[in-house]
Amino acid sequence: MPLEIGSVVEGKVTGITKFGAFVELPDGKTGMVHISEVAATYVKEITDFVSPNQVVRVKIIAVTPEGKINLSMKRVDENPDRSAAPRRPRQARKPYSPAPRHTGPGSDAAFRRSEPQSFEEMMSRFKQASDDKMSDLKRNFDSKRGSAPHNRGRGRS
């Protein structure tokens, strides 16, 4: 029987590591169930869920070009039509928009209210608003330092 992605088969656990369990499939090949695919809950110790020689049902979720077979125990009972089920729409959230800090002619608020402009006009307004903000930041930063930057670090003459 060829291995098909999505098919559910029974196999025997042949080995357990800290990252998963190896399962021998009916055709004699071995696949691996990664620890994240063992159960729908957090799995700290895989031995809490499986033991050597235990027969488990697994779903084939991938076959790599090198022949490695990826298995899942938690997806065995997954509903195949789950993706087609109608979903409840999310409630629309109001987008975050902080109050504009500046309301003058070069401000963002004035920029948003205005009619369509050429690229050059938009860039000019953006540059003016940016320069205004940078000078505000510099003034605020300098006032917190307590001294002018050109006097700092120099000895008295």
C-alpha cells in the first residue's frame, strides 16, 4: 500500500527521543511523530503520551524527497472538512490613531485634510513636518540635559 499524505494508519512505536517518536508503518517503513504533533496540549515529556512497542494511530502529514515520513498523532481525529466550515467573522476593530500633536499648517492633521497634491508639494509638507518634529525633539532633549551640547566635556579655559 503506497503512503498517501492525509491517510491514517496504525503503527508500532519503535523508538522514543526527546524530540519525537519513531513509528513503524504497515509497509515496513518508519516515520517520525515530532513532539509537537503528539497531542493537542503542551508535551513536556513524550513518554507521558507514548511508550515503546505501543500501537498508535497516526496521520501521514508529509513525505520529503529524501523519503522521510512525517507523522501526526494529534491530527488523526481532525475533521477534513474543517477548512470548508464557515467561520464566525471577526469583529472589526477601530484602528488606532493618536491625536495629532501639531495642528498648524504643516501638521499631519492639516496634511490629511487637504486636497490631492503633487508629489513635490507632499514631500515639501512632509519635510517641513519632519523638521518641526526634529527641532521639538532636540529642544526637549537639550532641556533635559541641563547644558548646551557645545560646553560639555571641555575643561575651563
